Amino acid sequence: MSSLTSPRNTVTVGPQLYGTEQPMDAGEKVVEGCLVALDGYGMAQDMTKAASLTCVGIAVRSVDNSSGQDGDLSCVAITGRFMFDNGTSTDTITQADVYKTCYALDNHTVTRLSSGASAVGTVKQLDAASGQVIVEIA
């Protein structure tokens, strides 16, 4: 799959834990309802498949710092339980992966494979109706 570029209605399952405001990385854009990550310098960016990122939640609103410098704008990310798209083929999360760590394929898709990817959170359930994965981001 590829990263989303427009807001996503990410379903919240249960209460949100809390929100944090993070300074944005220069040249970055985050999309409402999509995964937000911190790079090695603690700057927020859109989640991508990379082993060096730290997931901090989903974006409350879209923020475009594509023409700004480090910290010019900030992004608010919330944690809790959310529904994300499941990987495909060998990336697919199955019932055997419940209560295990899942990893980012892009800003809205999770996988069971850790190779070259950053942890998103803990798989809590597979939604039979939608095929999506309920993930807890702490």
C-alpha cells in the first residue's frame, strides 16, 4: 500500500489515552487520522516504513510543514486503540499475532513483520467485518 495524502477517518476503539504536541520536522506533512512518528531528533513526521522511527499516535489534524524549518509547526498526536489497514500477503496480521507487536508499512497500514519497520503498538483484535486490525498505541 502507499501512504495516504488526505485525512482518514480512523476508528477509535475505546477511550483515547492522551494527546501530545510534537514539533514538526522540516519539509514534512502529517495527515489527519494517520500514524505520526518521531525521527531520531524527536521531530514529528508522517509514519513510513523505516526502522529508526518511534510511533507516537495518530494525527488529530493535518499539518503541512513542507515549506517550514524544524519546529516551525507542531502536530498533536493521540494514543489509544485504533483500527488500521492490514498488510497483504506475507505481511498480513492473523489471529496468531494478537497481543504481539505490529509494525508500520506506511501511515495507515500495519504488518506483523519487523524487518526494516518501526513498532506501532500491540495487536488487540482483528475486526472480522472490515479485515482491519485493532491496535493499541500506548
